[in-house]
Amino acid sequence: MKRSVFFQPNDGWVGDLIPFEKDGEFWLFYLHEDRTDPKPGTSWNLVTTKDLTQFEDHGVSLHHGSETDLDFNAYTGSIVVDDSGIHHLFYTGQNPQNLGPDGTPLQLVMHASSTDSMRTWTKHPELTFGAPDGYESGDWRDPFVFRDESKDQWRMLLAARHSDGPERRRGVIAQCVSGDLITWQHTEPFWDPRRYITHECPDVFAWGDWWYMVYSEFSESFTTRYRMAKSPDGPWTVPKLDSIDGRAFYASKTAEREGRRFFFGWIASKEGNTDQGPWQWAGTMSVLEAHQNPDGTLGFSFADELVDSFWEDIPVSLTNDLPTPLDVPDGYTASISNEDLPNQFYAKAVLDIAANTTECGLLLRSSHDGDRSYVLRLEPKRGRLVFDRWPRTITGDAQWHVSGDVPFDIELERPCDLDPGEHILEVIVDGDLCVAVVDRQVALSARIYDLSAGRIGVFAGEGSVTVTELELRKRTDN
């Protein structure tokens, strides 16, 4: 049993997750990435957790095939259980040597089953099928199966692409239906917006009067989004804030427990372990809890179990006594702690933001004078939360420069409502990981490599903010 804020195996990285709730416990299957060359093939590994803070790593659950098998790479899918208690696992089989008609590696839907409560899996290669005519054979993946009781059938959603149309707008969630989970019939698309390259890791669930469709946008934003409808047949509408997180949190899929819905994804690592490094596929597992607002839209926050695991207060004193307002109508000011913070902590700041304030927020791993830090910046006039760093690196060698020529990463910003008044900014930092949440509605994840230590601070720019509460906690086991 491993206690962790964000789970990562000792021998690799977490790729796409396939969460499944069983008897109050989350069984979190995931694509195991070890980044060796040549790649040995991709398997499904398994980690289980009851409280989202203690994880038991079970290693490989579904083994990938040999170099000649169709499932040399066993990619993303889903698990359902039938009326007899048999678990059915649907996954994507791919072998780089097995090319389809379009000249790219063939992607196939494959099937395995378990009669011993998911302890072992038996593969059924005879049930394998690929894309029908009209779809690209190299994009037929991530089968998500759910039961539609209103139609007395199983429905399978697939990340697919039309074989014609604009190259980067062919994405479609294809659909197959079945009465027995064995024989599948292709039918009309589930969702066909002709907007994205493809819609990875589709997921659909009902919550109260609403249905939700989740997908990961494999296009310009590279993020996970959701849509809403009153039935699984649509029409699907776009909520005002339709993304789950920013660029760093990807391929999120969901599971429900006792009326609560959790989104499991991975926070991408960066090449070279530097802030300026390119994003990499796979990373460290992270979980967000969804909250259903009165209008059916979703907000996202830390799970209470995770926050409660930080129970030891961290004494902190700032250069300005709180709650003295930081009042700078036409300038900038910051109040920095006198103490360095531990490598892992939870922070909660209640910020009373005055009207017409340009910016305010928290400085993380700051220098003593606040001139160097990571920045969680609330911008009321622009209606957004931004993750930034100052000064910004020019190279990827962890050297900090005075130059302002490098722009902040626009992919690490989230729209959020910041009307005048109190707002709650929460953050969890663990090593090179940082996740922030505003008002239990908007989440933003990031990597923080180049600054490994420092202080916390609060700041305001061109306006006024009163920090009515600043709470910091750590875990006693760290």
C-alpha cells in the first residue's frame, strides 16, 4: 500500500485510465508507459484505492500480446459487468507492423472476459473487429461500453475518423450496438460535429436529469471537455465552461461512488524535467471530483478525502499582517512568508477582491522578496485563472532570466467567474506537481520543475484584495 497525493508507479508512468467502481473501491486500470526504446508493448496495469490517498499497485492486469499479435499494444477501453456477473473488458489492439488500408497501423476492438471478479482475464481474439467502410482503419479506438436500459441494448462508443472531409475535422464518435456484448452491429454515429481531429477516450454517464458526454480533444487545445443533454441521443449542448482542466490534465474518464462522480486523468510530464520542456504523453495520475450545479453544469475540485489527508497546520507569517488589504490602485504589491514551505502541502486562501481589480493571487516557491516565483493569478477583468512563472526561462536548463521575452503558457489558463467579493483559491503542491482550484468550480494543473523550494506569498496588482483567510497544512507522514 502506497500513500500518495498523485499516484505514479515506481517503474513507469500513468497513461490513459479506465476507472471501475467495485464494492466501494476504485479499480483504476491504466496504460503503463515505461519510455524505453524499443518499446516493449503496452499493457493494462491496475492500482486500487478506497480513499483516494492510499493506493495498492497490482502491476500488470491485462498483458499485451507478442510482437506478432494484433494487440502488441493493448490500448484504452472500458469494462462492464453482465447480469451473470461476468466482467467484459473491451480494449484497443494495435501492432505497429500491422498496417491497414490507409497505410497506418490498424486499430481494432478486442474483447477479454473475467469470471473471477477481474483477477484474471481471458482474451477472445475471435471477437475482434475493425472499422467499417467510411472510417479510417487507423483510428478505431478507446471503446466505451454502457447499458441503455431505455433501448434494452449495450452501446459502444469509439474514437474514430471519417475517411473523407477536411483532414483535421474528420473526428467522430462512432457507435456500435449489441444485445449480448458478443456480436456488435455498426450504427449511426453517436456524435459527429466535424470539428476535431478525433475525440479520444469517450465516456458517457447519467446524473439526475442530465446526460454527460466526456471526450479528450486531440486538436489545438489538447484537453478534456464535456457536453450535456437530456438523453443519451442528444442534442448535445456546450456549457459555458466546457473543459475539465487545462493542457496538463488529459484523457480523463469517470467513475461514480455513492452519488459522487470522479474524473481520473493524468498530469503530463515535461521532457527533460524542465518548465520549458515539451509536454510528454503519460505522467502522474490525478483525480478531480465533479459537482453538479443547479443548471446541470459541472464544477471541479479536489476530493474531500484528499484535502482531509493534509491535517497538520503549517505556521506561516507574512511580511504584512492579515487581513490588512493589499491596496494598490495603480501598482503592484506582495506579502511574502518568512518561512520556506515543505515540498508537499495544501494551501487555502480566501480572497475578497474589490471591484475593478486587475489581478491578485498566490506566489509559490517564491524568493524572499517575491521577485522570483510560480504564480497563480486571478484576473477578474479577463475572467480567468492563470498559471505563470516570473521571470520566465529562456532555455530549458533551469536558469532564470530577467528577460520578459518568453510568454506565459496560454494553455495553462482557465476561464472562471471572478465577480467582486470573496473567492476561495486552493492549491496542492507535491514535488513537481501543482493543482489549483477556484471556488470548487475551476481546476488547473501544472508541472513545476525549475524552482524546487521557496516561500508562499499573496499579491495584488492595480486594485485591492483582502486575504481574509490563509491556511496551510501538510501530512504528518511526510
